Amino acid sequence: MIIDTMQTSNRDYFFQTTAQLENAERKRKKSTNSNGEPIKLQSKVLAIVADPTRDDAVFLAESSGTARRLVLETGESAAVYKGPTAPLPCICLSMDGSTVYAGCWDKSIWSWDVKTHKPGHKFTGHTDFVKSVIYVKSGGRNLLISGGADTDVIIWDPATGERLHVLKGHTHGIQCLAVDPVATAEGNPLTVFSSSSGQGIHSFSIPSSLSETALLEPFKVHETSIYKIFFDEDGELWTASADNIAQCLNRESGWKSETALEHPDYVKDIVIDEARGWVITACRDEEVRVWDRATGELHHTYTGHFEEVTGLLVLGSKVISVSIDATVRQWPLDPKEIQRAKAAGETGAQPAPEPAPESMLTEEEERELDDLLNDN
């Protein structure tokens, strides 16, 4: 009986290893494609935000601990912000675009002057990875708000680096923070929604006295981790989850789901193209999907990334996608362009002049990064 068990164990190990080798070979072959005009970097890209000062540039957060300002038209790095020695899973900018902030695995938030590239305040106070950071204005004050794997939400003074308030009550690590544009009407306190590695979404308001900030009871909308929450121009709430579903939650119905977009794997990000009526999702299965917002039907799938897609950003008539395959890709959203892409059969791989860069992380760090990205 012991022999049979050992033989079964060895056989399972063999098949598992074979599957891993086949997947590695599949990714190697797929990495040669030039779909989406890939801009190749030297480390995994974990987050992306728009450059508020120009419409052809973005800011990136990378696994190497580097924040980057990238010009999309040329693929050149206009600025590189260094200092951290651990991955940066989140990034944001001040409202005037003068300062960039990035949450880090080292439990702190780093900041840099955008123009001089010089480091600014280093915000310390979390006891685990910083997984989300946003810059807001509330009651005439500029505030930096961060959420960590330690379940804490911390409110900071971005001008001094001072920790102003710690909001406790979450039972799971924070995944995303988003400002509610409707609840935060003129004269009302700033209202922030937060998602976590749990099943629900919390909200809290920031009154003039920060000590009065309180966490409201969550409402459940998914079965597991909610990686992204996003408010569209109508104030509806969109979500992306590890239960393989992206949803649109209706405010008037008490945040009940009115649209559910099913995927074959974890949904990592979701954005809306308001001008053309598209919903775009990023998935762990390496694909970027374009959905018809009105009908909820899948319109087109963009194939090109060869590792999971970690972030999306709509810029003009394109959606920009980033991935742990260390590439930034651009996909058209104009209906005619999408139709041409469908007709051309863009799912086929096309050769590129350079192979994908090797990971700068150790094997242990790779496993830890995977756990961070897909924390349930």
C-alpha cells in the first residue's frame, strides 16, 4: 500500500511538472508576439495611472521597486523614480501632478517630485504590504489615504508625512480604495469605498474631525477577493473579483448587481470607456476583454500578453494594459478599429525582435508576488 501511494505521488508529480513545462513553453512562444505594440520593460508592471499633465504618458509601478513615467508614443522612459528595493503594487499622483506616490512591500509609501525625481516624504505606519493608495481633497485639505494587507486604512498629511488617523474594522487585507463621486457632493464629507480580500465592500466618510471617521457595515457582492472597485460617470460601482466575475452595482437598488460579466479566471481590473460604451476587463488568463456596456455581451478579446494582466487605463481612443510579463500594450477602442482587429484574427502570435526580459525577482519573491497579486 505504501508502494502504491509512493507511485501515485511520483506519477502526480511527473504530470504536474510536465504541465508546468508545457505552460512555460507556451508562454515562451507567445512572448514573441507583437500584438498591442508592446513596450518592453525590465520588470513586472503591477499598476498604472494616467499622467495628468499630458495625454500620451502614464506612470507605472513595478516589481523591481521602480516607479516610471513612460511616454507611450515613443516607448521612452521620461523619468525613473528609485529608492525602494521591494515591489510597488500601487501608485497615484497628487492632484496637481507634481508628486508621485507608490505603496511598497516594505510597508511604507514612497514619494518623489515628478520633475526633479528627488525623493520626498516616506510614509511609515503600516505593518504589512501597502496595497492601495489614493490622493484626495476633503474639506479644503489634501489627504493621502492608504490601505494595507494589515487591514488598516491610514489617512496622511501629504505635505508633512504625518499620520493623521488610522481606521480599523476591516477583517481582511485592503485591495482597493475609490472615492464615491455622488455621495461626495458639495458640502458633504468625502466618502470612500474600500474592497478587500473578503467578500464585501465597506465605505466611510471623512468629516472635518478625522477622529469621527467610522467604517460602515459592508455589503456582500462577491464570493472572495475584490481586486478593483471603480465608479463610472453615472456613479454606478463596477467591481473585479477573484470569483471570476466583474459586476456593475446599481446605487438606486442598494448596490444590487445589474450586470455580471463572467470570466474563466480571476478578474484583476475593470475600466469604462464612457465615450464608446465599452467595459474593459483584465484577467489572470492573460486576456483583455471588451464588453458591450448596454447588453453585457463580450464584443472582442485582445490577445497578446503572456502573463496575467494587472492593470488597465483608458486614454483617448485606446485602452492601455500592463502585465507581469513586463510589457505595456495599447489596444484600439474605436468600433471600426476593433472590427478590423477581429477581421485580421489578432489572436495569432506575431514575431517580435526581442525576447521577454527575465524576471529580476528570486524564486521565493516570485511566489510571494503571486500570493500578493492573487490573495484570497
